[in-house]
Amino acid sequence: MIKKIFILANKKIPGIDRKVLSLDKLLKSCGKEVKTSAEDVDLIIALGGDGTLIKGVHMLEKRALIYGIKYGKLGFLTNSPQDADKKIRKILKGEYSVTRRMLLDVSVKRNGRTLSKNICLNEAVIHRKGIRIININVSGSREPIFRIRGDGLIISTPTGSTAHSLSALGPVADPELKCMILLPVCPHTLSWRPVILRDSERISVVMAQDGMLVLDGQKELPLAQGDTVSIKKSPRTADTIMDDKLFFRNLESKFSWNR
């Protein structure tokens, strides 16, 4: 049962404060507790675009639901604001369906010491630092996969296949699949192809030069020569509530699919 709710809003959106006040009033009228942080909540309602919803996923410390309402520019992971009050009342009654989206666990090691541990919903991007292209060695749990010389590498979830990976000409994947997509960015070769791996695979990326690691466009971490970035499926999931699960219809309306 949903009892504790946190409202996460993109404050840069004009008029969003009025939306927050209205939603706060609605939730309290339904007997729900509106929290001032995402700690120990049952539901996050994200008011904004996909970036706001992703920010909410990064804030969660335990399994909880997340529902996005589109007030931003891009809303592939969010829902239409039309009849929002009616939709929220239905959610509070338990009338909703959940898409359990795969997350990645991403850690960075330097000289055997772990520097950081993070999750990502869309993708981990490793890219060059400065003007020089970089060399990246990519291995799976059983064997080397490839060596890249180029601008970088995208390691994407199925959800992320319609984000940065899509812009880099990666494949489109059903968001409820369990797999990882490896996509070189501007490789200096004519023979590259995207690679799709099973979700039980563990990826190790060794840096031959300094670079940067970007997670979901939310966090940026510097990488040094010799650092190892380890990526695997997280035991956690992002449990998103969608008004419908018509994936290809959303592709058509948001990205002009099949037109």
C-alpha cells in the first residue's frame, strides 16, 4: 500500500510550484503523507521530463514506485499531464501496472581500491577527456570483447536504448528485456558493430588514457589511465508506473518512428 510519497519537481519549469502545491493538496486529501525527502518512501511523483524521473531513481535507497508526469521537453519515461489528478487517485487506490526496468551497478577501481559505486537506469558513458581519441579495452567475464580506439563507449540498458544510445545509432530494445548494449562512440575503424550481451554478463573496461565516466547524464566522474570500470546488472530495479505499455506507439509519437 502506498502511504508515503515524495514530490520531485524540476524547479526550472515555469509554473511548476503551482503544480506541486496542487498535488500536495490532493495527496493529503487522500490521507497520504507527503515527505520532504525521498528517504523511506513508497512512491516518488516526478514532475518534469525524463531527466527529473531519472534523478528520482538515483535518489531512491530502497525499492519504491516512481511515476513521472511530463512537464519537461522530453517525456519518453513520463506520462501525459492530461487528467493527472484522476490518474493519481487511481494509483493511490492500487489501480496501476508496473514496468520493472533493469538498472546497472557501476564501480570504478584505481590501484585495487574502489573509488565509487553507483547505479544507472539508462547508460554509463566512457569518453575521451580533451581533444585526443582514447583506447579502451573491454572484457566480459569469460573473454575479451573488443578494443576501441575512438571517442568512447556507451554501455546501455534496454531503457537506455532510446536515450544516448539511440543518438549514437544503437539498436532499439524493448524496455522490459534483460540485456546490456555495448556501443562504441565514433570508433576509428570501418568494422565496428553494436554488441548485445546477456544480463548475467559482467563487463570490465580498462582505461589506456585519462577519460570521463558519465552516468545517466546525472553524474560525471574523472577516470585515470589504468582505472577499471566494472558494470553488471543491479539486483535493484526501477519500478516505474506507466499509463500504458505501448512502446512502439510512444516511439512513433516521440521519435517519429515508422514515418
